[in-house]
Amino acid sequence: MAPNADESVKLFLSIGLDEKPPPLPSTTPRSPLISPPFIHEAGVTDGCDRTTGNLLYTVATKHHSNLLLHRPTLFEYIVSSKIKTPAQLDAAVSFFDNHAAEDFKLNEFEEACGVGVEVSAKDIEKAAEKVFEENKSAIVEQRYRTNVGQLLGHVRKSLPWADPKIVKDVIDRQMYELLGERTAADNEKPTKKKEKKEKPAAKAEEKKAAVEATPEPSEEELNPYSIFPQPEQNLMVHTEVFYSDGSVLKCNNKKEVLDKHLKVTGGKVYTRFPPEPNGYLHIGHAKAMFVDFGLAKERGGCCYLRYDDTNPEAEKKEYINHIEEIVNWMGWEPFKITYTSDYFQELYDLAVELIRRGHAYVDHQFTPHPHAGDKWCIYPSYDFAHCTVDSLENITHSLCTLEFETRRASYYWLLHSLDLYMPYVWEYSRLNITNTVMSKRKLNYIVTNNHVDGWDDPRLLTLAGLRRRGVTPTAINAFVRGMGITRSDGSMIHVSRLEHHIREELNKTAPRTMVVLNPLKVVITNLESDKVMELDAKRWPDAQNDDPSAFYKVPFSRVVYIDQSDFRMKDSKDYYGLAPGKSVLLRYGFPIKCTNVFADDNETIREIHAEYDPEKKTKPKGVLHWVAESSPGKEPIKVEVRLFEKLFNSENPAELNDDWLTDINPNSKVVVSDAYAVSILKDAAVGDKFQFERLGYFAVDKDSEPGKLVFNRTVTLRDSYGKGGK
């Protein structure tokens, strides 16, 4: 009988742990049975010291690796103090991860994790003295600001089995012997001094030193796929299935089963991206693609695009076509496109076999299938089909999100019951982003009920919507890669983090141009009515003046248009726009000064008169974007501009439960029908991207027609990432 809560607390306390045990590492799957059973298994119900307790708990939480098979051995070594440090335990875990049960030799194991190796305090003293001698000048200079962690690392490198607490005590004592008591200056934070401008060479040296001082990125940061084992290591125990009679099933591949699998795959990594064709893919699927296709690509393996088409009532051919298209757009190339329905005969045969062995049931539907047609009138459940098709396709790494972790026991029990090859299963956190919904059910509802303009509405974080908005797959993949393949609890990622990556790319790839959203006519009274000057405007802000391809021509004539928001009747110190009697600079052009204002009976300003400074002697602070008539009386080209904001007001509308629809932002889409644009934009094609100066990044929408371009704002220029975003 399982112990009650009070008994569990007492057992945890008896081995030196808190009432709430330490949190599991983010890369370790959670086990439903990491509480008192492992204490009984280790034979320490009478208690033990905290160090031993922590090591035992660590073993109990690492059930995803090959430790289940060897857990009794590890418990014995820990309780007997043969393994007594985290470093030794890490070495033991690494040893078992790389050795199958048949290859396990006790002497090799003990050597690998330092069993019997005694590191005396004198050994530690000598190693520390050597480290201090090698770094003495830096320690004396930096005193107690010295990075003690680095000193510890140097000692531990030469004595990997040394007790870290003793090493720390020795380092602290030697620091005191060398430097004496801490002074007040040691506790002060270093102040930044203003320095005179240095010569370029000195700056270069300073920059070089800063680069050299930057800590090296971890292996996982350099390669997020490094956490996954190789296919030939798939002899590990994947999970334990606990039966009601008290027996435990330990699921792992037998050597002959794995050898047969490796012969078919040639030892390559095989993954699969298995979307359900019941809607359009969203940005959460971008993470799944990055994990599935990315791992296969990084290891030189293969990734299937497999449609999980086991629910025909919700599936459409439209969704199937969309998924293939969007996978290619995201830059991934499937090894092969398959359907779960391709395996209905094999699955049926396996179901019959399960029935013959005494386990199975059938879920009755009589609905036509969009891919298989009327050939089948029964369909496999997800839990039955997913694991068996993984095995039939020789998948090496079955990667999915954390909500499927509860199905791990079912996954392996079924494969074990059918004597099938078992892939390595690993769950990662879902991608949740603020101010949107990621549920396909909710997305389908707002699409079918016309709360948005289809699955590719630019306000949605569907991949089709992001593409239409002007977001590139490069930016999306950079965003996903930046978060890593973590097992954190699905915390909400602020949308500003995604927008940051979008800006990072568009800043380098989107040429600059000028568009006025709400035009206000300005007549330059001291410029001849028939005079038109062609001025050079920069496509790229950092372009060299001798690079003609970096510039485009803009006309400057007697009539120009500025944005209505850039004019006020009353000036103020914090306002940099135009006002009566005030001067501003027209970007790439001339300073102008407002000399007269014309308004209608409702005091709406209709026209401004101004004078320009052809000598550019005036140096105003404000700089405005503008568009001019290309010839007398000829208006600039008109374009439609769509300005998008967050679709939902709340960061997590799903928390509102049944009231989530009331949170839709009524101002999430604003259409400006009669904006003016510079003439260079007249030949823009669907998908082309630009930076409209001072306004943001924009892309040409598919609704564009000859003579009437439509632009979607991708993101604004202001980057709020880091100001509250995760």
C-alpha cells in the first residue's frame, strides 16, 4: 500500500530532503513514482545523511535514461558510500547511457566513476596551490572580486573525484592567506570612469579583449540537439509500467530487436513530423518542425512528414495540401510523405493480434476518410496508431510535447505487448505565446465564425498568417532556436520576443522607403510651380555614398505631403513635428518652415504653406518623412495600408475560459485606404518587404491589384523585447 502524505513527508525528511523534494531538472521527464518507493527500494527507510539522500533522489528522477535497469546497483553504491559525490554519479549515469546491459562490466564501471579513489585533503591542498601560483598576479589584482568558480573548476579538473565542499574550503582559506581580511574596497562595486576618446587601435584592442572575456556558450546552446542519444544507444529502459498486482514492467529493446532495426536504417536517425490535418499549422508547429526535421538534418538522417489522419470527421484535403506547402515554406524537406491511413491494414492485423493475446477494443465510426475513402469503416485510436506506426517506420526518436507524457506508459506497453521495436520517446514543452490562442479548436471557431479573415489572417499566429503578414521562415526558426528544446512547464513567451527576431532580419533585408498614411498637403511657396528636383534617398541606412545601388530617386516639387500627426497648431518643447513658424527637415530633402495654415469651417486643417531653405542653413531638430507630386497636379500613387495590433487584449485569453471571445481586440485591424507612397513602390510584387520610415516594416498583401497595392504592417520599429517579455 502506498504511504499517505504524512508518511511521505517523514520519509523525505529522514533522508535529508525537504518536505517538497528538489525540483526535477528541466531536461528530465517527470515520473509519477519518485516519492517514497525509491526510499524503500534503496533500503534507507531508517534514514540517511542529506548528501546520500540527494544522490538517491537524483537517480530516482532520471528514469528516462538507462538507469531503471541499473538502479539497484546505483542505490547500493550510493548507500555504501562507494559513490558519494555528484561528479561520480554523473560519471555513472554517462557510463550506463553508453553501455547496454550485455556489455556491463563492474570493473569498467567502477573505474569510470572513480569508485575506491580517495582524494586526500593534502592532494587538494597541492592542486589548489598550483592553481594559485599560476593565477597569482590576477588574484592579487582582482582580490576578492576574483571568480572563485573558475579556481574551483581548475582544481576539480585535475582531481575530478575530490569532495567539492573540501575544495571550496581550501580555496577560501588560501584566498585569505594570500589577501588577508576583506577591505571596504573589496565590497564596493567597480565604478565606471569616463575616459577620453581613444585611438581606433586602442578601441580595437578593447573590443578584442571583451570578446575574449565572453564565456564560451554551452554545448546545448551551440547545438540544441546534443541532448539526444544516438540510435545505437537505444537499449536503455524507457519507462516502467506499474501493474495493480505490484509487478513492474521495464520496457526496453532487446539487442536482437535493436540490431534488426539498425540494419534497416543503417544506423541513421529517423524522426517524423506527425500533424493532424484538421486545421492550419500555427507557430507551435514551427517548434515541432524545428525539433523533428532539425534533429534529422543535424545527424544526417531522415524525417517523415506523416499525416496523423485517424479522425476523418475533422479532416479536409485543404488542410493536407496546406501542411505540405507550409512545411516546404519553412525550409524543411521531408524524407517521405506518409499517412497513418497507409498502415490501416497493418494496424488492423496488429489489433487482431492484440485481441488474440487478450488486449484490445474497437471504437466504432462509420465516416468516409479523406485519404483512404470508403475502404475502411473502422479507424485506430491515437494511442494505438501513434506508437505502432512509429515502430513500423523505424523511427529512432519519437519527439512530442509534454501533454503526451502521460501516454508514455501506454506507448511502451503496447509495443512490448506486440513484441515490436521501441523508439526513444522524449517530450518537450509546448510553445505558448501571449495575446493569442493556440488551440486548433479555438482557431477553427474564430475562423469559421468570421472573427478574423480566414486561416491566413495576418493577426493570427498560424504560419500562413505570419507569412501573409510578412514574417520570414528564417525569423521564425531563429525565434524557436533561441528558446532551445526545453522541458520547462510551458511558460508563456511574450510576443515581443518573436517580434524582436522579425525586426532583426527585416532590418538587414527590407529596403527603406517613404509612405504617408494620412496625407496633409504642404505647398512650398518659394519653389517654382513647374520645378521638380530628383533627390537621392537611401535604401539602406549604412550604405556608402559611392554605392549607387544603395539609393533611389524621390521627386521634390512645389506640393509635398506629410502625415497629419506631424503637424500641430501649438508647439511644445517635446514636440519635433511642424507647427506655425517652426522649421523641420524633410528627410533626404530640405528644411521647411510653416508660414500659413488653412482650415475649413470645422477647424480641420486642409493645407499648409511653407518655405524651403535651398541652402540648408537651417538646422531643425525634427525630421519628417514625406511624399511629393512627381509633376504639377499629379498626385502620388495611392496604396492601402493595413495596421495590425494584437488580436487579444489579455496576455493569456485562454485563462478567461468561456469568456475568451470577449477579449478580442476590436482595434486589432485598422485599414488606411488612401495613403500616399513614393513612386518606386509602384512595381512592388506580392510578398515584397519594405521598411516604411518611421512607421515599421510592411509586406505586399495578396489582395493587391494592378494600380492598387495593399500593404500589411509586419511589425513596428520600436522593439520592446526585454521590457517585460520573457
